[in-house]
Amino acid sequence: MQVKIKAFFHDESNTISYVVWDNQAKKCAVIDSVLDFDASSGRTSTQSAQEIIEFIHKESLTCQWVLETHVHADHLSAAPFIKKSVGGKTAVGNHIPEIQKTFKTIYNAEPGFNTEGQQFDHLLEDGEEFQIGNTTCKVIHTPGHTPACVTYLIDGNAFVGDTLFMPDFGTARTDFPGGDAGQLYDSIGKILALDENTKLYTCHDYAPNGRQIAWESTVQEQRDSNLHAHNGVTRDEFIKMRTERDKQLAMPALLIPSIQVNMRAGDLPPKEEDGDRYLKIPLNKL
């Protein structure tokens, strides 16, 4: 096949990052990278991202894109480090301003914080096509988990972010600001309307019932056996299930640091008067 895929599993956040490349043109994209973050000390490191950099060098690839499927609430993005190390344009769905406007208020971000998505090099529209080498890729707007979630369709492979997990784990939560269970159901419908053999790559896996970590399924497998959204589940049934389930879920451990970094395209908050950077903890807002 012309397109190849390499997955990188980040154990601390159960995140899967991907390098996707056109093997003829030797051009690649990085999808959903991770910046290591120790919440107890406030220290960041680039050890996990460095594995991706080393792989790109090993395969003699040129990085064209550093893509996000959405503004993640469970890990920090390493997009700035990836871009600085190997190049590539940072990109996310063009509904990112909705996220930024909401969380600028929640975090009381600095007055100069831009809420038009200008921290990213490119904002991708629903249905937009872009190239990785000679391979044409398509953007599908798949909101519900967040208003700005997108799926990347690349040569018979769909990178679905958090919209769908492996069939035995189900679907994304919708109780964050801007989430909507009805929209998520509709977005899942878009994905499951793809060819049955389309391979789906998820952004997280939690290995329920002790099975091995996995990240690849097919449209047909999801139609047949997704825990929450298999064939026959109605929109009303899904909304009821998702709403009730979300009420029982704890907030992700890295929710507070992740969003205030990821809404900046992975940049840390600006330095304050003492020359240091700080993450805020909004009290009684989330």
C-alpha cells in the first residue's frame, strides 16, 4: 500500500499517536502527539514525542502536517516540539474558536489570547481535502465529544480521535462544555456510513477486561458490536445511555492542564512578570 501507519502508545495517558506517511513520496503527518506531563511536579518532558521524531528520521520522512483530531482533555499536545524538530503545519478543525471562547472564560486567559484559532497554521473545514505526499486526505467534521472534533480519512483509513473507541469500550463522553450526545450519534453515523472495510484508528484505549491494548477496528466491526452504537441503536436510546453514563464518570486526571495548553495549539501559557509560566486551576467552574 502507498500509505503506511505507525502507532505509538503512551501508557500514562492511554493515548495512541500516529505517523501516517506516503511511502512513495516519503511525506508524513503526525496525528495526536503527546507531551509528557507530571502533574505532581508540574514538569514537562518530550521523551514520548522524541520517539516519533526518531522514527521520522529513521524512515527518512518529511513531515508536512502535525494534526489534532480535537482539543484533548486527557493529555498535552507535543505539536510545537514536533513542528520545531521536523517541520510541518499544525492543523485542527475550524470549529476550534468555539472551544477557545468557552475556555478563555473558564481559565480567565490573558486578554491577548486569540479566540479565532490563529495559534494553528491551518484550520480544516468539513469536506476539505489536503495532501500527504501524493495521497489525498479528507476532513470529516465529527462533533459531539467536542464541537471541534474531526476525523481524517486517509486512503481507506479513518483517524477518529475520541469519537469511537474499540468496539468493546464504546464511544466518547459528551459532558464537557460544548459536548452533545445527539451530535455524537450523528457523527458516529457519518463514520459508520463509510465503506465497511475502512480501518478505524482511535486515539485512546483502556483495555477493558484485561485484554491487550488495541487501536484498530473496521467500520463493519463497529457496526456489528460497538458497545454503545452498534446497528439498531436509535438516536434517543443513545442519548439516554450516553447522558446517564456521563453522570457516573470522573473527570480526566489531566483535564485542567490539558485544555489550557491544547487550546493554544500545544503552547504553554505565556510567561508572567517573573519570567515563568503557570497553569491555572479554575475553582468550581468545571
